[in-house]
Amino acid sequence: METPIIIAIFAIVAIIIFFASFYTNKAVVKRKLKKAERKHLSEFRDGETARVVGTIECSNTPLTAPLSGRKCAHYYIIVEQERSSGKSSSWHTLIEEEVMGDFVIRDGENRAFINGNNVKSYIVQDRKFRSGFLNDATQNLERYLNKKGYESENMLGFNKTLRYKEGVLEEGEEVAVYGKGSWKSAESLKLPEAYGRVLEISSTPEEPIYLSDDPDTTQETVKKPQQQIEKAKTSFGEADSRYFQKSGNDRYYKK
């Protein structure tokens, strides 16, 4: 009887881990962007909802990322503390901060502005720091902790075990954005007049804007074989569709 119980426990744990990872912010954002249809800004029509990919341009003074000091258009920071409980330990979030500046993304000669009222993002955290035993926090890290109401040392003067992660969107970096687009004049969006007509990307009542700089989300969507077949059928006309079917290697051949 013990073996089936142990197997059941492992199965339940595996299911919990799967669903926990499936619904993380990172997984949700990446899944949405990877599945969404990609449109170039030149193809985008008023009121459409789709994914666009472009490079970052700061329209005003750029932000400064607190941990690395990098100039950027957007930054995300998470600071966690390791806490022990008996023989085990786990990480607990102390600080989670995301700041979005004013920027546009450029695709060819066209630009899009992101309305930041409702954004769900995943920013790759490419800078990581640690402090703890025999490893004091740098002045910059201590300054950031103090600003948020924390210190790197405990009441006895010993270093807490902390890890810091930071991700930024920098000028010239490629990003993917999904949302509803509306063409507007640059002046109405308080952008430089030289930008001309700009696509404002906004959330909808049903969904937020999705944003990421993960390379997986900026790739062209590859059409599925069945979509290619349907496109070929349309090109040749319905009367000729009987000549096409799918083979094992996804080529078209005549019956």
C-alpha cells in the first residue's frame, strides 16, 4: 500500500509544480507573445490587436537603473532574502519594483507609443548581485535597500543573505509588444512633432498590454503546415483544391 501512496504524492507534487510554472508571469507573457500574430507597424490598421516588434527609442530623458546605473527606458528589480527554517531554507521577496519611462518602439520608418496604464511585462534580468556572509553589500546596493526601508545587516550586525536581480530595456534594444493600436498624431501623445503619425498601443477591457525583451518573443511567427496548405488552396482557387493534400514532409503533391 505504501508504494501507490508515494507515487500518488509524487504525482500531486509534479502537477502542482507544473501548474505553478505554467502560470508564472514569465510563462504567461511569453506564451501570449509567441502565439500572437505579428504585424509590422506599416500594416497595422486602426483598432486592430496584434503583436509588434521594434527597437527602443527614448522620447524623453532616459531612466537610470538603480542597481547597475544603466540608462534605460524601463527597469525591473527584485530583491530576495534567504531565510532558514530548521534544516531547510527558502527565498522571500523583500522588494519588487518596476518603473516604465516614456519611450517609443521603431519599426522601419514607423513608431509606436505604449500607453503604460495596464502593462504585463517580462523583462530579462541580466544583472545579478549578492550579499551575505563575508560579502558586504556595495554602497549602491545599500543605498537602494535604505531607500526602500531595508538594510543589508540584521540587528546583530551580521549580513543578511540577499540576492538582487535587475532587468532593463535599453535604447536600441528589440522588444515585442501586444495590444490594441490606434493611429494618432505625435503632438496628441506629447511626442516630438517630427515623429508624425504614431501608433498608440493600449490595453483592452479584456486584456493588458503584453511586453517583453526575451528573444523568444520577438521572432516571426512560423505558419503551421495546415495554414500553408489553406493559403495555397486559396491562391489556386477552390476549384483546384482537389489537387492538393499534405504529405509526410509537408509538401504539396497532385493526387
